[in-house]
Amino acid sequence: MSSDVTLHLPDSTAERLKARAQQAGRTVDEVGALSIEEWLRQQEFPEIEFRAFGSERHACLKGASPIWQIILVAEGYGLNAEKTAAHFEWPLHRVQPAFGYYQMYPDDIDRAIEENRALGFEQLRRLLPRLESFSVPSAPSDDPSA
């Protein structure tokens, strides 16, 4: 469900919004709604900022990684904030906003994690053309010539 809201913007702001929408291949309504949603979330979580990654925008811990990457690491520690903070060598208070954001917006973060897990080598290679594949033996070999 959505509601119509009328905003009166200065002409220069409206033109910039229109240009941004055209550049993104979206409507003014879409870009305006997304911008307001991001602004509201940043008011709720002052330690969070939104950054563009290609055509997508992700919530990020200010000066650090996207929230989904922090939560992906945290999953390896059973979503334990203390262990996650230790992994990043951050104080606990630095990682807590990522956990709070995840608690409030789990669908957004889980979707980004699933998109990351779904990437195969060929998809990564399109993003990173110089990417190379190599194999690492699972156990050291006793053969010194190997």
C-alpha cells in the first residue's frame, strides 16, 4: 500500500531530482520515494549511510562495509555481536548498529546475502574481468615434488 504525498521543491532541487531519475532509469516518484526512505532510515540509525554499488544501493556502516557483509560474517559466529566485533577488530559499540539495522530490516539484508551467495564464477568474472580461478588442495601433500 502507498500514499500520495505532495512536496513543493525549489525548481533547482526538482530539476536535480528529475536528472537523477533519468540517469538511474527510474521515475521521479521511485527516486523520490527511495531517497526519503533512505533519509528516514539514516535518521533512525545515524551510524548508517547508503552507498551505490553499481545500480544498487546498500545500507553501510559509516566508513566501513555494507551491513549485509557484516551480518554475513556474523552468521559464522552465530550472530554473536561480541565475536563479530572481535573478528573486525572493532569495539562492540561499532558493530551494534549493524545488528540493530538487521533486526529492523532483515528482508533487505537477507536478500543481499542471498544475491551474493547466488553469484557464480562466470557472473563474478563479468564484474571482475581479470578474475582467475585456481585450486588449492584440501590437505597438504606428502609428495615434495607436488
